[in-house]
Amino acid sequence: MEQAFERLADMLGTAATRVGPNYFQLPVAAADAMYRERVYCYELYHQIRELWGDFPFSLGGEIDKSGHPSFVDGPYARAKPDLLIHTPGSMDENLAVVEVKPATTRQKGIRDDIRKLRWFHQNANYFVGVFLVYGEAGDPEIVAQRVRDSAAAQDDLESLVCLYHRHVGERPERLQL
């Protein structure tokens, strides 16, 4: 799974570099451009699919977990992660669950996503959770500290990979948590 994840991480990085400025920040009539998570995620999904090739997993966007037996009684029974990389129909080949947030997200949004990623790792057998922050938020250490501060405990971060996609055309940086 480690090798598969490294291949996925490379695809994510390349795909993120291809997210253009109008998807990174959505132009708005008579106002400044705005970060819109869904717009970014849909374009990221498209760019990943362009690179997918023979990668032996399925890429899903916002898959609704309602009614799934592993989620029925859990806190994320209605969760729709931004991206899931898995083998449908199997709980043994869940590679990664991805949550994306713009750099302007408040601590509560970060905390909620970290908890969701940890839950998927612990209870739905996902190998790793990926938290991708996009947009200008200053020095990468500031972003890493915001993520660390948002975690309820250090073990929330053990199965988490944090990527910081600071600028259009740049490759996201993997942050040390």
C-alpha cells in the first residue's frame, strides 16, 4: 500500500499543478476572486483522471456513505469525502481518503476534516488520510501549525498526510506534522 500511495501522491501533486487560476480562485462578477472548494476539487478530480492510466484503484468524488454497513452507526454515516481512492466492494483495498480545504478555512473546518480522516483510517480501513490545503496562507510552517493546533490529539495526525498547494502551477508541498 505504501508504494501505491506514493504513486497516488505523485499523481495528486502533478494534477494540482494543472489546476488553473479560474479553478484555484473562482472569478466573481463585481468582486474579488474567491476560493471555492468544490470548484477546485472538481478540477483536481478531472486532472487526476487524466493521469490515472492503469492505476489499480477507483477514484471517486463525494461518494455518499449513507447506508453502508460500516458507517451506519458511526459519526460519519452521511459523510461525503472530497475524494476516495479504493477498490469498490472491498474493505481491504482502501488506499486514501482526501479532504480539501482552502487556506481561508477556520480552525473548526480543519478540525472536522482531521477527525473525519482519522475515523476513515481507523474504522473504514483506509491506508491514509490526505488533507490538502490550497491557497495562500503564508509560510508552510504556519499551515502545518494550524493543522497541528486543530488536531484533538497527536495521534489524530499519525495517519495523516498534509499537502499545501500554495500557488497556481506549483506542486503541493508535503508538510511535516
